[in-house]
Amino acid sequence: MDKQRFDRLFDLTGRVAIVTGGSRGIGRSIAEGYALAGAKVVIASRKAEACNETVAAIEALGGEAFAVPTHMGELDQLEALANRTLDRFGAIDILVNNAANALAMPFDQMTPVAWDKSLSVNLRGPVFLTQYCLPGLKKSGRGSVINVSSAGAFLFSPFTHMYSAAKAALLAYVRSNAADFAASNIRVNGIAPGTIDTDMVRNNPPEAQKVMADAALLKRAGHPDELIGLALFLASDASSFVTGATFHIDGGLVSR
């Protein structure tokens, strides 16, 4: 190791990153972190106004970003996201499958409509977006796919069973895609966050939020910015020999 090689470990200069759910919470923090590391970031989220506001914030930081409003449940929009990124930047180096919905209901009240709504966004969308991005990732020669799962994939989940099932399946795709894409030098890894202070968590009653935070060994919720380091590691050359792995970032929730 020398200083020049060390300085390049976490450098994303010139790379192109798509971050779904990139307009708020974990996705926005990751997008801002990538931009500060030199990447050109494509912000994909349902609401155009939120995407444009995030792009403006990144540009104010001195970064480069591009907004593509996208619904993860609509396959034609996902294909357009991949194509518009390639048209704009010519390659896709990093894909962060982060967008999700946390639809919750008791098992005995679950409906096929609810099932489809949850699984289409939390599993089908990320899987097919990865497929649509493959030409760009192969062109990159150093592609990195990061599937953002959840600690819920490892825990008992009586009301969030659809969400947790989809997030567990997303980790199965981490392993299968890692094996499938290795020959193209595309790495695939997973992140499993615990309780993070996002809108998804704040939608719960205060007493439920406290229980969720206190369940971790560190006795608190994480901040979205606390995921930047791991997301940067997995996107950059610092993790060049890491693929097919899932990393818990949950304050000790699952290990407890």
C-alpha cells in the first residue's frame, strides 16, 4: 500500500450511481455521500419534486446529480431509469436497490392485492431493475450492486411479514447474483439496517419507536448518515474482494 493507492480506495470520481429511494432517509444519505466521493448520482424516487430537491441539495454540495422520478412497482419505469442513465452518462457503475414500502397487516387479514403491492416494490422491482442495469454494469468493468435489506429479514415479524419476506428474498438474490455476475466483475452485496431514524420508522407511534430503538444493544436508533461509510465501502475499490456478503448495521439488534 502507498499513499496514492490509499487515497483511491474510497474515491468514486467518474463513476455513475443509481440510488432508488434516493430522495429521503437512507437513500438520500447514501446519494449525498456518493456525490461527495465524486460520483455522478441518479436520484430515483416516486415524487419528481422530492427528486429535484435532492438534486439541488447535491449540486449545492458541489456534486453532480440527475433526477429520474420512478415507481419501483412499475417495470416500464424501471427500464426507463436504466436507459435514461445510460443515455445521460454512458455507463452504470453502482446500483443501490434501496426503495421500499413497509406495508404491514396481520397475516389473517392479508389480501392478494396487499401481497402484490408489497412484493412488487420490495422484491420484483429491485430484481428487474438489476436486470435492466446489467448492460451498463457490464460495461463498467467494476460494477457494484447493493441491495438494502432489513434486520426484519432475520427477526420475528408478525405484522411486517410481507416486507420481511421480500427483504429476506432480496438477500437470496445477493448470493445468486454474486455468483452469476462474478465473471463480469460485478460485485453484489447486501446491507441489513436496523432501526434508523427515517420517515418509515417515524410513521409508528412514539412508544413503538422507543421499543424499536431500545431493542438494539446500543439502545438508540441510527441516523441515515451512519450508513454512508458502509455503502461507500461496498461501492468503492475498498471492497474489491467482497461479493455475496450481507452486512448488519443495526446497533447490535440482530446479534442480540
